[in-house]
Amino acid sequence: MAKILIVEDEKSINNLIKLNLELVGHTCLQAFDGNTAQEIFKNGKFDLVILDVMLPGVSGFDLITDLKDIPAIFVTAKGGLEDRLRGLRAGADDYIVKPFEILELVARVDAVIRRTKAVSNSFEFDDIRVDFDCKRVYKGGEEVLLKPKEYDLLEALIRNRNLALTREKLLNIVWDFAYEGDSRTVDVHIQKLRKKLSLEDRLKTVYKTGYRLEV
Amino acid sequence: MRFWQKTYIFTLILFLVCLNCGIMSLAVYTYRQNVEATEATVTAEQYYIARSFERDYIDLTNSGGNTSPTLLMQSYGSHYKDKGIFFAFEKDGKTLYSNFTQSCSVNDNTLVHKKLDGKRYVFISSGLCDGEYRFVFAKNVERLDEEFYSLMLVYSLTALAVSAFLAVCLFFILKRLSVPLDKLRDATRRIEGGDFSVTVEEKGKDEFSLLAKSFNSMLHKINEQVTALETDSEKKQMLVDNMAHELRTPLTSIQGYAEYLEKAAVTEENRILAAKYIISESARLKKISDILLDTAYIRGNTVETSPVCVSALLNDTVERLNTKAQKCGVTLLTASDDSVVDGDATLLSMLFCNLTDNAIKACRDGGIVELCCTDKTVTVKDNGKGMTPEQLSHITEPFYRTDRSRSRAEGGAGLGLALCKQIVASHNAFISFESRFGEGTEITVSFTS
């Protein structure tokens, strides 16, 4: 997956972002102030930078001008429209306001990477390969036929792998907001996925929460 | 219509009226004088001719010639005709001689102006040779009218020239005089457009320059106010930004780690790390809310005061912070007289603890913090890193930190000095800061009671 530099002076938040992004398969580098970040810019190569605005040393708005082709996401407590606009005009690809939800962070990072990086758009684990472009799933080299909703569910679980998704969240992502089905629908589709791809060990039920694909 | 244009038109009209009235009355007066002079001449001439005629007639009669007075009159008439003087000679209402082209009757001894053939004559008549004859005399006074008309022509031309000259001069003078007004108007327009940097020229000592002066001083005042308001709102915006940052940062951590614990398959090590972060960030939030509440409470309530012994407070402070100071390698010293101040012991203790704590944080290993009290004035002095004047001007602002990352790492909220300021204010005391970068800081709190 992607190599991401996290520039955030608040140690707890820096670690939080790192832990979560590593869960979904990214590799992370950390910088705790503007000057260190500038040093890392010169030497390292990465696919994405997550930037705080209020930084000791050099501010996020100044740092972003040093990044030329590398996409950047601002993570900041300044949530006003003026600040968002300023951030986006400065060249940021996205703008996340604190406090944020983990799933939101993961989704936005994913979106920016998909938009800016020509990654091999597929995911492999065990003997299963999922091709996101063609929406096809192979197991042991043979294609497994999934219904559209089953495929969508699998993709959502892969994109948020190692994170538990509630049934409501899955309903939101896979079906849509307007869908009035109950959470049993999710359970039924999960059962089918487990059966078709023999995912009993990977696709876990998390007590009182939902489902998690552990890879 | 503009002021200078109005002034111009009214002045010009007034001037023209006065000038023309003056010239007219002058002309009429001159004309009257001329008429009177002419009339006097006419009377004199008539008298002279009448007497000379009488004398000639008597001479002729005495010399024995039967001379008809008509003949004599004829010779007189042809002689004077060239000089524009005409006669008529009557006896018992019958005209004996006349060189008038038409007859005319006049009363005796009265001057009468009449027009004959479009020409003006002055008539006068009188008795002749003891009333035997009547003598009518007329003189051409065309000259009078001619003079009057030429006089009027000269006067009118002069008036026209003077008026034109005045009109031009007045136009430029008034236009020039109204320039400061135009400038003032331009300035107000620019201010209307939001440009407060305008100044109006203050030349001379007339009303316009006085107006310009007061206008400038007004503008200066407005400028100051606007700047003050802008600074104020900037400060408030800063406060809101800082507050948002300070509250959202721990909230983000707490929410994030809680979610992480809920959603992720965590290792034991990461579980403990997440829990630790949740606890420390909650503590930070608690600290901020405590201080904010304290500050609000102190601001909203009058402090209940009782006599407090300062030296006891300082010793108490040293006792509390000694462990921390020793850990940092800092020595705490106290020197106090027996000053007693009116105040709330808890709040004052909070104040001195905060100041001393800051001093310890500023010191390196081997630093010294001195707490002194003389005559109700407490000083907290350290030989730590000090502050720049720029930093010094911000330190009592809420959430301001001279060294952000370090202060956070030590669990500071950036509210300590804001709270101290509030406590000091509630005790009617004064606090002042003195600092040299690299040499240390000295804080002085002076109590008034």
C-alpha cells in the first residue's frame, strides 16, 4: 500500500493516525515539528503527507508549498469555512477537521491515494485475489462469482480491514442511506461471503460491534 | 449649484447693479448740471441781446432815422442765426418778425424746453422797450443731448469693461478659494470608500485650514478606534482558534483511541498505550476545564478576604514544589519579611504556585528560583532562559505558550498566567513582568492592602 508521512506535533494524535493507517496496510513515517518534516521532505519519498496546520517551527501552510507533486491532507482543529478554503487553496487534496472518526480518516486517505497514485488496483490475501477495477474475485486462481452486494461488502471490508465495521455502517456503505432493510441483511451476506470464499477464520464477528476482516 | 458658483453669481449681480446705478446717477447728475449751466447761459444771452437791442433801437430813434424795429430785428436775427439762436418779435400778439419755422407760444420770463423739427431748443421770452414789444428767444441746445448720449456711451463701455474684468477675476479667485473645500470633499469620498489613511492639507490660517485641522484630528481618532477594534477582534479570533485547538486536540485523541479499542484487533501493548493516552488526554481536558472554571468563578465573584501572612504562603509554596524542583535540579530560596496582606489564601497560594512552577520550568539544571517579599511586594525571580519582548507581550493571553511542544509535553494548558492575572486583578493588586532573553525572568506582584 502507500507510504505516508504524518506531520503532527501532538504525540498522541500522531501515534493514533499511525496505528490506524498501519492497520489498513499503509507504512508510516512520523515528524513532530515543521523543521524535521522539511528534512524528511528532502530525503525521503512518500505517496502522501498528513499535515497539521499549527506546528512548531514551520506552519503547515508553509510546509505544503515545499511539497510539489506529493498529495497532502490537512488535519487541523481549525474547522471554519475560511480555514478550510485556505487549506484547499494552499494545495491540499483534502481537509479533515479534528475531532475525526477513524473510518473517515481511512476513507479520505484511501480516496486521495486512489486519485493520485497509479497503484495496482487489487488486493491479495491467502489464496484470494480481489481485482477492484474489474470487480472480480479469484480464489486459488479460479474466479468466484459474487453477487453485486456481496462484492461491495467484501470491498468495504477490505478497505477497512482490521477495523470493525458495525452493521449500520456496512448498510450505509454497501446499500445506501435510503435502504430500509434491517441489519439481518448484512448478516446474511456475511454468511454467504464466508461460505463462498471460506473466510471463517478471517471474517470475524466482533462482539456487540459488527464484523472485521483480519488480514 | 456649488457654493463658489452661488457666491460668484450673487456677487457679480450685486456688483453689476451697484456699478450701473452709480454710473446712471452720475450721468444724470452731470446732465442736470449741464442743463442748469446751459439755462443760465441762455437767460444771460437773452438778457444781453434784449438790452443791446433796446440800446440800438434808442440810438437809432435818437439819430432821427425812422427805423422800423422789424428791420433791426431782421439784422439781429440773421446775425445770430448762425450761432443757433432764433428770435420772434411780437407786438400786441402779432408777430412782426420771426425766423422760427413754426410758431410757438411761451409765457414771459419762463424757461421752456421744446422740440422743433426734432431739435431741442430752450425758449425764453420777455418784454422789450417797456413792454411795447414782446421778444421770444430760443437757443438750439442739441449739444446737451449729444453730450448726454456720448457720456452714456463712454460710461456704458467702461462699465462693460470693468464688469467683464471683474467677472473673470472673480471666477478664478472664487474657484481658487474653494479648492480646499474640494480637497476636503475628495477626502470624505475616499473615507467613504474605506480608505482611512487620508490626510487633508492644512495650509494657511483661514477657516478652511482650521476645518482641515479638525478633520485630520477627527480622522486620526477614528483611525485609532478602528485599529483598536481590529486588534481586539484579531485577539478574540486568536483566542477562539487557540481554544478550539486546545479542546479538540485531547478530544480527538480520546475519541480516536476509544474507537481504535472498539474496532481494531489490538495487541496487549497497543491496548495499554491507547488506554494511557485516553487517561492522559482526559486529564488534560479536566485541567483546562478546571482552570477555565476557576477563572470564570474568580471573575464572577468578589473574593472574600482575610489577613494572610505572606511568608507562610511562600514557605508553603516551596514545600509543595520542592520535589519537582529537586527533580529538575533547581534550588528554591525564600526571603520574606512579615508582610500581611488582605486576600484569599487558597487563591494566593494558587498564584504563587503557578508563578514558581513557571520559574522552575524556565530553569536549566542548577538553576535558582528566589521568592522574596518586602513591604507587600512579592517577587519571583529565576535565572532561566528568559523571554524575548515579543513573547513577553503575549504571556498573559489565554493558551499562549512560549514553547508549545515542551509545554504540552509537561502537561501545561497555557492558561496559568491568564489565571494569575485574574487572581491578581481580583485582589486589586498589580503584576509586572521583566525578562531578558537568556538571563532570566522577574515577576513582581504588588498588593495595595
